[in-house]
Amino acid sequence: MLRVLSICLFLFLLTGCATSSLLNPAVVATLTDVADVQARDADGRTALMLAARDGDESQVQALLKRGADVNAADNTGMTALMLAARNGRTGVVGLLLDRDAYSWSRDNNGMTPLMLAAAKGHAEIARRLIGSGAYVNARTRLGDTALIFASLYGQAEVMQVLLAHAALVNLREANGITALMIAADGGNTRIVQQLLAHGADVHAATPGGESALVLAREKGFRAIVKLLKQAGAVEPRGYRPSRELACDDDSFPPPPARPGSAQPRRVRVG
């Protein structure tokens, strides 16, 4: 059985990293004291990136006035806008977008600022990015979209923002998995309801025959099974579930992934 929520296999490179030497008081009193605003640390980060990451609006403004490159990227392809979007720095996102930061930029894994905001649940930032030209249905090399990340991380508010801006609900990632399958596998009833209301295909299945209904049935998520069947989902002919539906809610944690499950590589957003 495919364990959808266990397919994030390597950590997002910028999460939990050590403090840059640019922030070391022995080097500079403040970020704006750096002699060259384009200077980079060992990770390729500029003072603007660090200020954006930390949500320091006054420092961001000062650095921009000094000519800091708003679209510079670090060694992993992350820009100041990406760092601000991922960390929920709404004010900084606005400042950067006002200075023509690229809302459609991508890091080395194909992640966009919108995908990062979606994964972390920053709905207002998602709205601002879309309003500034971010492509809602952009995909990583593995086929993931902002909608798929919102489903994977259970971000219902962001999900609604994306759906309101024409996010395609039936796009599939590398293993043929849809946002509905992810939500069903994770026991997220609200997101399943949102996706069904916007035309999610209840019959879609992976090459191995795993549909949203099969995934929910195997986990014992009774409420989701009911929703899917009401939407027209049917169990495959000859299908025999590996467990009974023993509970009336979706509150219990899912079982661990089975050994040997096929798991595509996907970026985990820190």
C-alpha cells in the first residue's frame, strides 16, 4: 500500500541552518552595516535574504534603498521572496513585490514562492503572490503543485485560496497521485470536501490501482469513505480491504508505511 504522507524523503535545504556570519555581531552591528549589500556568505546568501527570512522590514527597506538585488538567489536557488514567503513574513513579501521581486521564481528543486507559502499555510501571502503574477498551477520536476503541497500539509485555508484562483484539482505528481488521494490518505476530511466541491476525480487511481477511496478505506477513515462514495467512488472489483472500518472519526494517527512501498522523491518544506 502506498503511504502518501511518507513520500517526502529529503529535508528542505534551508531549514534549521546555522546563523550566517553576516549576522555575527563581531562582523557587523546590523545587516545594513555591510559594506557591500551584494556580498554573500558561504551559503550564497545576501544580507537582504537574511533580513527577509527573519521578517525585519526596516532592514529590508534600508537594504533595498542601498541597491540590494531583490532577485538574487543563494546556492539552493532560494531568493529573498522565497524565504519571506516560506516563513510567513507578510510585510516583507509586500515590500519585495513592490520592488519587482519575481513571484514566479524557482529554486533548484523547482519550488516557487507560492508552493512554499501553500505548504506552510500562509494564505494571505498566497493571495499576494497570485495577485502579483504567480502561476497557480506551476509544477516541480516531480509534478507537485501548490495545491498538492497544501493537501499534503493539511492547509485548508490556503487550499481555498488556490481553488478560488483556478487551481487544477486533478493534476498528478510523479507516481500518479492527486491532491484528493493525498487528503484521503491523510484523513483530512475538510480538504477532501473542498476538493470534491471543485470537481476532484474520485475515480483517479495510481498505476497500482490505489484510488482515494482505497487509500481512505485502508486507513479506516470512515467519514472520508462516506464522502467519496456519495461522490460516486466505487471500490475496485475484487478489492478486499486489509482492515475493517473500526472507528467513527478520523482522529487516530495513520499506521507506518509498509516496508518496500514505492516512494517518489519529494522536497519537504521545512
